[in-house]
Amino acid sequence: MIEKVRRMTAVRKPYLLGHAEIAALYGVERQTSQKWRADGTLPEPDLLVSGNPYWLLTTVLNGVGGREATAERLAAFEVGTPGGYRAKSKATLPVILGITEVAQILGQDKQAISRWRHRKQLADADYVLSGSPLWLLDTVLADARARDRAVRHEEVERIRTRERGSQKPRGRTSKPPQARTQPSPLPVPRSFTRDQGDEAEAFLAAAFAQGLSVVIRPKRQKP
């Protein structure tokens, strides 16, 4: 029943792009879009879903190093997203889920969600971006009600507040600055006579424990 309702009603959803869609929009290879992200040409993604980055169309059009998409490519992208609209800010985004988040909400593993999808036992994805299916949260919840599936409401609330897993970054990463530690001062040079063997051994052991090397210069004892 839910599929019939969705076919009759246009689902409003913001235009989103992954690396494949950005590459198509600018007529470059997907690896080029990934490189743009790594070198800072692309702004930070507006959304991370199931560990993958996505950008609003407005973000991409306003910030790819002065590059401009052709009108033809832009029109082709928009036509490919029925019900799409240009969201101006990521703060206005609806909650969007990937397979990982759907699995968390329905208390299943990702393999089960993939099987349901391929067997048409799950609502059609609202997007397929860069090869990955994405759903609006409302789509998943409505589908679960229609199929009488249990929903983990604590996971729904967690995802509503954007508490998602972090993405493993590709390319350049930023690391927190580490405070420089001052090296320990070197021990004062010492001389030992033949009857100070125990002291010499202790001195060498302490130096080696600090990762130091020791230079031994033989000297003749004064008569």
C-alpha cells in the first residue's frame, strides 16, 4: 500500500550530490571530485550518511574553485531527481538515511536491509547517489508501519539529532596539533677510574635507558 501512495504523491526532497554526481555535473572523472575534496577545492560535505559524503546542489554550485557547470548538465541533473528542490542550508535538510542507519532503526544488520531492498521488501530508495541508496526517514517509518515491522525508537531519536557515525576521511586529513616536548637535558660528562667500575656501569645504564649513545675516550691516569 505504501508503494502505491508514494507513486501517486510526489516526494519533495532536496537536491543532493555525491562524488559521481559532482563529476557528471562538471564533466570530469569521479576521482577528480574526490581529489577536489582532498585538496580543499570542494567545501566540507553538508551531510554524512552511512559514512559517505553528500553536498547540497547550492553548496556545489557556489564553491568549486570558480568552476561553472553548463546549463545542459545542470538541467540533466535536476530532471534526474523528481520532486527535487534547491535547499539553501543544510539546517533545513530532512533526516536522510543510508543502509547503515536503516539497519539501526529496524534492528537488523546491513545485509538484511540489502536483501529486503533487492527483494522489494522495503520502500524504494528516495535517492541513489554515487551508487548508494538513501531514504528519507519518513519513508522508512511509513514503510515499517505498513509492513508491521518493529522500530527502535531510541535509534530514531538519536538519528533525528544527527548523532551519526563518523566517516573515515579520504585524502588529506587534519590532525590536532601536538605540543612539542623539550628533550631531557644531557647528563654531565664524567670520567671514571679503574676502581669506579660500578659507578661507570650505573652511568652507562642510565644513559642507555634514555635512548642516548655514549662516547668513551680512554685517558691515561696521572701517576
